[in-house]
Amino acid sequence: MGVAGLPLSAAGGPLLAAAPSALTITAMEVFTVKVNRRGNWIFVRLKTDRGLTGLGEASHGGRDTEMETALGGFFELIRGRSPFEIEAYRQRGRAKANAGGRLAATAFSALEQAQWDLAGRALGAPVHALLGGKLRDELLLYANINRATDVDRSPAAFADNARRAVAEGFRAVKAAPFDDFPRLEAAREKLEEFAALGIARVEAIRRAIGPEVELLIDVHSHFDRARSIDVARRLEPLRLYWYEEPVRPTQVEDTAAIRAAIPQRLAGGE
């Protein structure tokens, strides 16, 4: 066994022979992976004086240039420090992350991810061993078809993309069929029109994938409490694996009320 009971490296000893404090973060790189008009994937890589690197993800927190700036600000909290000082990093950066909205929170998280990756690599151990150990050998995967249905958002297009995901081997499909839902201040008739359209998209997906493939629906906080419950009940015959974030995650009382009112699994905010 290696450091603190962790596995040994292939060479017969822990990858980090010296004390964790001897490993120092020296630089940061930011990579943008082009996706489509809705946004790109953004990854950050931390470098150290021992040649080890660690990766984190900072996608969808804001515009690419804004994210690079935010990452640079949080990087100053860890430059010249050990990647094992994760709790200290949290304490130094938490107030800034909380005050800066999604952009800051995403950047803050990405650099923490990269530090965990560095710690695991340094010790020759998977990160789950540092967080208390794994609980399972496999994870269920789903295909998120929402970006694939970015331009043509007809029920037929959702169905086609879901059918393609199943053909590729996925046994679960996720979509966000209410992303074009109007603001809640809109006329009642317009709200019902788009609620019905979203439900029609979900119905089309279920018909396309059949009853055995799992179906996950993300509402992206577009509803209020009453609309959340109403739509969930109308979706019951479609046997959702989960119904995700119908209201903002900060609306705790509404979320609890929705959960109490519907039979299907409710997924919380990210």
C-alpha cells in the first residue's frame, strides 16, 4: 500500500515520493472545444513543478472570454501552492464564488476539479479513493439530445435524434423540451401553447425510443410551482426516469411542494 493506504505506482512506490507540500502549482492553460452556436466546452489544465498536470471543466458558466478571466482570478489563489490544499482554496475563494454568480462558481469549481485530479495523479490513486472510496463499478449513461435538436425543435426532430442515440447503444435519453418556454408573465394562452408543445416533444421521444429506454426531462427552471405540477402530471403516462429542475434550485419550498405532489422522481438543480 502507498501513502495513507493508497495504491502503489507501477514502479513500486507512490508517484509522489516527497511530502504533498513539495508539489507546487505553477501554471494554468485554458482550452476551448468548439461545439455549436449555443456555446463551447471549456477545460482548464493546471501544471506543476514536478511535471504533473490536472484537468477541470468550466463549460457553460459564461462567455468564453469572461470564463478565461474568471479562471485567471481564481488561479491566483492557488499559484505557487500545493494542489493538496483544496480546503484552504475553498475557504479563500468561496465568498468570491458566491458573489460572482454562475460564471464565478463554474470557474471556482473547475480549478477545484483540477486540484483533485492532480492529487490523485500524485498519489497514484483514483480520485474516488481520496473522497471515501467507490460505491459501484458501473455508472448509467444517458445521451443528451438537446444540442442535437438545436435548430429544428419540432417533435419529429426530437424523436429522430432520440432514435439515433438508441441506435448508437444508449439505453437512456435526456432532453430539454421546454427551453423555448415564454416568461411566466406571458399570456396564459401562450404559456399553455408552449407547455403543450413541450409535452408533444416528450411524447414523440417516447414513441421513438419505446418503453424500455429510460427518458429524462430537464425543464431548466422555466416553470412556477403550479405549472411544474400540472406538466408533471400530464407527463406521467410517459414514465420518466426523472423530471429535472422545473423551478430554480433556490426555490426550496416550491421544490419540496412539487416533490410532494407528483409520483415520479424529481431531480434537483446542479
